[in-house]
Amino acid sequence: MISNPDVSTRRILTYPAIRPCESVSPATLLDSLITLSSNISHYRSKPFFSNNRNARRSIRLVGILLIFFEEIQENQSYLSDSSVLSLSELHFIFQKLQFLLEDCTHSGAKLWILMKSNHMASHFYFLMRAMATALDVFPLSSIDVSVETKEAIQLVIKQASKSKFEVDPVDESASNDVISILSRFEKRVAPDLCDLRWVLDRLEIRSWSECQKEIKFLESEAGIEQLTSEKRDLGLLSSLIGFMTYCRGVVFDSIDNKSTPKRYDNGYSSVCIIRHLNSEDFLCPISLEIMSDPVTVQSGHTYDRSSIVKWFKSGNPICPKTGEKLKNKDLVPNLALKRLISQYCCENGIAFAKKGAKKDVTMTVAAGSIAAEESVKILANFLAGKLENGSCEERNKVASEIRILTKSSIFNRSCLAESGAIALLLNLLSSSDALTQENSMAALFNLSKHSKSKTIIVQNSGVESILGVLKEGLKMETKLHAAGTLFYLASVEEYRILIGETPGAISGLMGLLRDGNDKGKKNALVAIFGLLMYSDNHWRVLSSGLVPLLGNLLKSFEREDLVTDSLAVLATIAEKQDGATVILASGILPSALEILSSTSSRAGKEYCVALLLALCVNGGGDVVLVLAKNPSLMAALYALLAEGSSSRGSKKASSLIRLLHEFHERSSSSSSPSLITNTDLPRDRFVHVW
């Protein structure tokens, strides 16, 4: 059997070809070779963004071989062992050549393959030499094919072994221009617009969305490169990201990107494909858990990297699914499957990252190269200038650019904060254009995660402007970004006080919690949680009627994270006696007990325990009596301890267990257990909610 790895599952510029097994029949091998040759010949009609001459020369030579293979098959010629050996080598070479051609036509990686044109030319050279060698030892005299075909094969051998397969001069010129532009960035000099456009035209990148596609690819490559030990190409990738990001912000006047589902060749949207996939396909055959880093081994089967690495380390050189002995233990990242798993997890509210995994922020703190760093600084100043002096359409475009730039990069946030863009974005919050207001608020939301930006926002009366959007925003999406911004501002004690004292702040968050969508409710909850870190905001939240509202919402929430966030807010409120009183009066205690026994969220369970413990301490002996009569509570508390919850969660569960044990001991020696009061409870064992 011959396995052909899926082209879409590999990393670009890698060629994970698989040699045919020794027991393959000549007929099967020949069929597969004809299919491979035909696939390669189909590339004749595609545009090549690098190595055009080398690619087309290779395709032409393979096309001649296709005729040769078909004639062998038609004449049913006998194939000797040496013939099969040569054909097997050609099969291996053709797999690599198909990968190489796929890279040359990769529409989202034009800049990267241009900068790697020399590397790719070398691969064409070595593959053609290898093809010539495989054909040279092929016993042509023993094969029943025409004289013309034999002469054509000799011509293929000659051209494959003699042709130079060098870098195209046009590729070399364009890559040198890119290097020159990067050099100008390093010297803090903005490149000429005409030079940028020449490079983009050469690569046929003619729109904002095509530019964005290139950036996404480069960022993906940089993320993969970050995981390698050498990080050989990380600096170049970072520079190219800076180059293309600058082009996106400066060259293109409008954004043609539409929020439509990505489509595959068969016409189905990615969302539809996700819905029709079996989630069991995402499970690692070894661990039976959703794979976070799927990799494919030589047999063609896919496993989670950590699981298969442990398998190999334990002395098993075979494929776990087939039992086939593997000639090598190379692991090929299955990027297509990883993207599908990520999207599936996103669609279904499943955490994609492995438990305990920490996000690597190294690449977001620094630009990665001097060229990337200076290009972002120049771009930030350019965008700030457009915000100040541009037309309404230009300002909206710039706000969208800043929104994207600040989404995940700490370095970008720092550059834009220093450029003076924040005050200008705050001015746009009063815009009557819904999209401009949304983009500006989303950009400020991202910027508010940066410490310096918080100060700038507050110093420019940003709290009042943001509260205005929270109440009167033109879109729900804009309102939830406003709530999220308040949450990040509230991480600073001084601003926490300021927001709480600003009229309408808490009522605005209440309105979003009452009428917003799920994302809006979540942002409102976390913002309120942040404000509660200042003690004087406690009575403001209580007087707003939040507790009864949360009591009602707890019964209607379908999303587990919203339940968890609500419990976190209630547990914080219950730390004070008046808060516990209001919670008990709102009838939330039964709901908390039910959630503790039914939720699968560890954080949700821990917040439940924190809430119950606080209610016991601040709500009186009647609460303990209710808990003591609940038959499932003690089992749930011990289960939480057995699960190995956080140290604070374990302490709270232990404190509540101890409190209930002491209550039972006291009640057994008292004829009136209901008379036990909160003064009898061990307040010193209460641990504050985190």
C-alpha cells in the first residue's frame, strides 16, 4: 500500500514524503506514479509566485514521464526488481516535487516563498538531479515501449542533470528590494510608497485582505518557529510581519475584508464542516483526549505530540494504531487538523490549550527584530496622524487598523500609546457612525490592557466617554467592549475608586448584564467583580439591585463560564454581613447548592464553596442548619478535595467541612440545634475570595 500524506497537513517548505513499502506490487506502484505525475502536470495552469522557470521546467519533464508510465501500463510490460526500485525512487521524488510546487503556488505565503526562493531553487536542483539518477539506472532495454519514448527519456535524463535550476532573476530582484526596505526600517526611515507598491504588485497582492492573509500566514509560521530549538527564521519572519503590516496600514485606503465564513473547495463554510465532523476524530488514540498539538507519524496516523513522544520514549518504535514498525520517528505537525480542533473548541466553548499550559507572550512583548520594531513605530505615528487629520472614512479605517494591531501584541500597544492615538480614539467615541464607534472602542479596549494606556485614558477624561458608550453605544458589540475596558481600568485601585464614584457606572453595567448578549453579560460581570475590590463600591453594588438580578440569572444561564463569574461576584459580596443578608433574602442559597452538585467547572465549584462558607460565617446558624441537612453537600466537598483543587479552594472546602462537623457535634449535645448563632461559628477560618 502507498500512503500519500495530505499536502494541507504539513508546514510549508517541509517535504514529508513516504517511500513505498517494499512489498508493493508493480501495478499498484505504477498506478500511484501515474496519479502523482498527473497531479504535478495540473500545476501547469497555476500561477507561480516564485521559481516560475524552475517549476515549469520540472512540470514539463514530469509530463514526458507521465507518457512513459502510461505506455508501460498500456503494454503491460514486465517490471524487474531493478525497475521497481527505480520507480519507487521516482515515486518518492515526485511526492517532494508536488509539495514544492504546492509551496510555489501558495496564495497566502507569497512574500515568504519569495524570500525563500534560493532555498526552493536548490530543492528543484536536487530533485531533478535525483530524478535523472533514478532514470539513468532504469533498465530501458527490458521495457516494451516505443523507440520515441526511450529517446524522450534520454532527453529527460540529460535536461534534468544538465540544467542549472537557478533562482529567477526577477525573484532575486524583488527579494533584494524587500531586504532594502527592511534596511530602511532599521534606520528609522519610512520607505517610499512606490517601492512598497512595486513589491506588492510583483507578488500580486492588490488588496487589504490579501495583505492580511499574508500577515496571518507569517504569524502562524513565527508561532511554529518559536517552538523550535534553533529559531533560525524567527528574526526574518518578524521583519516580514512588520513589512507587511506597514503595507497594510499605509498602502491600502480601504478594508475589503468581510466577516464571512471561510469556504473550502467544495463550497461548504468552515462552520458547516465543523458541525458535520465527528468530535471523536479530534481525540488522540493514545490519551483519548482532544489533541492540542496533533502530529502525524510515518504511518500516516495522527496523535497528540506529548502522547506519542511518551510512547516513543517508553521504547515503542511502532505505530500505536497499526502496530507497523516505523523506520523513523519524525513528527509532522498536522496544522489543518489543529485549526479544525481550535475552531471546534471555540464553537463549543471548550478550552483548547492543555491544562496548566501558559501562554507564551515573548513574541508579543518585543517585535522580534529591529526592522519589525521600527516599522511598527513609524506606522503608529502615521496612523495617529491620519486619526487627527484624515477624513471620516480614513479615521474609521485607521481605528480598525489599531484594533487589529493591538489585539494580541503588547509591543504594538506600547507604540500606539506613545504615538498619541489614545486621545484621538476617545474623540471618535462620540461618532454617529456605528462602525467607527465600534472600532474605536474595541481599539481602546485592547489598549486598556497596557499599563501606560490606562493612565492616558483616565487623564483624557476617558472614563466618562466610555460610560457614555456603555449606556448609549450604537451597537451591542461596542457596549461590551466598553464594559471590558472598565474592567481593565478597574485593575488599578485609583481608577477603581474613580469609576465607582462616577454617576451611572454601576447602573450602566447592570443594564448590560440585564439586556446584553452572553459576551456582554460576561464583560459586565467581570467589570463589577473588579469594582468590588474597592470596599466602598460594595454598598453601591448592593443598592443597585445586583444580587436579586444575579439570583434570577443563575437559573437561566446556559453557559458555565457565566455561572462561574456570577458565583465569583456573589462570593465577594457575601464577605460582608449586609451582602450575605441580601443574598439569603434573594433565595440564592438553594441555587448555589444545586450548582455545586451539578457543575463540571472546578472554578465554579470553588466559588460555590467560597459563597457557602461566607454565608455560614456572615449569615448565621440558620445557614449552617440548611447546609447540614443537605445530604449531598459533604460528598461534593470531599470530591472537590479529591480532585486536587487550588490551595485556596481546598482550604475553603476543608474549612466548610470542619465547620459542618463541629455543627453536628454541637447539635448532638444540644436539644435545640436551631438556636446556634453566627457567634458560635469560627470566623477566623474564613478565607477571602481570590
